[in-house]
Amino acid sequence: MCSTVGRALCCVRFSFAFARPTVPAQEFSQLTDLKRIIDAGGAHFDARVVCEIDARDCRFPVYAVTMGTQRPDAPAIGFFGGFHGLERIGAEVVLAHLSSIAMRLKWDSTLHALLESVRLVFMPLVNPGGIWRGTRANPNGVDLMRNAPIQSAEKVPYLLGGQRISPRLPWFRGVEGGVMEAENRAVCEVVDAELLSRPFSISVDCHSGFGASDRIWFPYAHTREPIAHLAEMHSLMEIFGETHSNHRYIFEPQSRQYLAHGDVWDYLYRRSLQNEARVFLPLTLEMGSWIWVKKNPRQLFSRHGIFNPLIAHRQQRVLRRHLPLLDFFARAAGSHQRWVPSADAREGHRQRALQAWYSAAGK
């Protein structure tokens, strides 16, 4: 059986055999949906354009939408999508969650109670130029998840781990010594202001990948070393398993699949460690797109079909499946004091996490 890296390389070689299509501006429905949802949220939503991106003759806004308490000591959670323009389903999952909140605000008193104690942050379309063009990279040819100033000291997979050869090849990191792309600088600005300014926060970044399982990844991607908050990650996984006993997610550090340079969440997590009292838990939902291809092999002949469900009822099923996960993480952020391990319990969680995720027996 091919490894995850092998499947990814095969997928990219296959997809690059096709011409790179350009999605007409009038078909960029996700941006239209986001504006509609912002209007529906009304006064409950604070929406702002954090940067604008040039894509050929078009210019697209990158929005951040916030809601909930503004108390500086309150926990926060951020939902991010669309880092890779080709993986539209990630953006659509975040948009669906934001839309659900906008509709529930009309009647759901439990949601209003949650927003009194937690801050919610959304950036559903981080890479609007890539979504519009139908490319993984942004309009400059840069892979935003290989673009942060963080370098792996360990061997990474050729190309897949990030390369500086050419923007015409996948996984281009950007030029050596250059600043991060505008989209990533906007993400860092929002994370700094809304998440890292608080004592506790979680982020969830939604992607799809060429695998057969849905995975929840956490740092690191640039090294196999465990993160400082391994005990908190293990406790979060534990309460998720207890709450959703029949779930099929694989919870693991990204390094168990492959290593990479320039991971944005590794970079932001390491920045969060500058304050030892702060807990920031970045998560990535990696939806297994091989499931959709297996059910409809003709999707292999479409660049979008490799990373997205193309049949309407399958897309609806994907949205139904993952929205409870995002809602769980929001509630977990708001209730973190009830499950974050105490000083006495941290070492036990850490040892169980090391056994599950970093030992030979756990692999």
C-alpha cells in the first residue's frame, strides 16, 4: 500500500498533467456566500477586510469575521479555510459553520450563552486568489502552508516538504529571505490580535488531502519532537473520544505522516511559547479525499475532483459530518478550565501521549 506521501506525489503528478483552468470571477461562489453570511449575521458579526489580493485583473478581499465576548481574559477559537485554493471543501466547511451560527443567533439561547464567554474568529477564504484560479498556491505561485519562516532541521520529502526551485512547481515556499505572502501576514495579524492575546485559544484549519481517512493534525510538521502542550492535546483528544465515541477521526501529530518546511501553524505555535502562561492549540482537519474518489473514480480526471466531493449529496454529507466537530471545539474552548489537565495530571497525559503518538508501539 502506498504511503501518504507517495499517494500525494502520485496525485500531484497526475493532476499537473492537465491544463491549469481558470475559474471565471462570476463562478467564485464562496466569496458571494461569505458576503451573504456576513449580512445575515448583522450586528452580531464584526467583519473586516484584513488585506486585498491581486489575481491577474481581479482584486479579492481577505475577510476576518469575529463575534462573542471581547473580554481579554476569555478563551477564543479561530476557524480557518481556503489556504489551498484547490481544496474548496475546506473553505466550504468553515463557511457552513459560520452560516449555521448566523442562523442560530436568531433563536439559540445556548449559542448566545456561549458567546458571552468565548471569542469566535473566522477566516474562511484565506487564499481567495487561489480559489478563483483553481490552484493550490496563491496567485504568486506560493504554497501558503510552506511559506512561514520556519525550517526543518530534519530531512523532508523532496518537493512535498517545500521547495524554492520554482513557483511553477508545487509546494513552492517563496524566495529565500523574502517576507511572508500577504495572506499569511493577514493570518498572523488576526491570530496575534484575537488568539495569542488571550490565555487560552484553539485554532482549526480545514483542508482536504489525498488519503483514505479524516485526520486531525497538530504540530509539529517541521520536526518529530513533541510540542510543549502535549498533555493538553492528549486531554482534548480524550474528551473528544468520550463525547463522540463512534467518531472515525485519526488524531495525531502531522509529523507522523511527513515533515515540511514553512508550516504556518508551527510558526504561530512557536511564537505562542514566548508567553509560558499561554496555551494555544492549533489543529488541522485533513479530510480524506480518497474516500470521494473511490466512490466516484471519474473524479480522478478533474483537478477539483481529486480534492473535493463533486456530487451534491456527497458534499452535503461531508458538511454534516464535520460541523459537529467544529461545534465541539468551540465548546471545548469555552469550557477549557474543566478539561485542561491540572499540574498533577499533566505528566500522566504526557506519558500516554508519548506512548500513543511517538513510540514505535503507537505507530
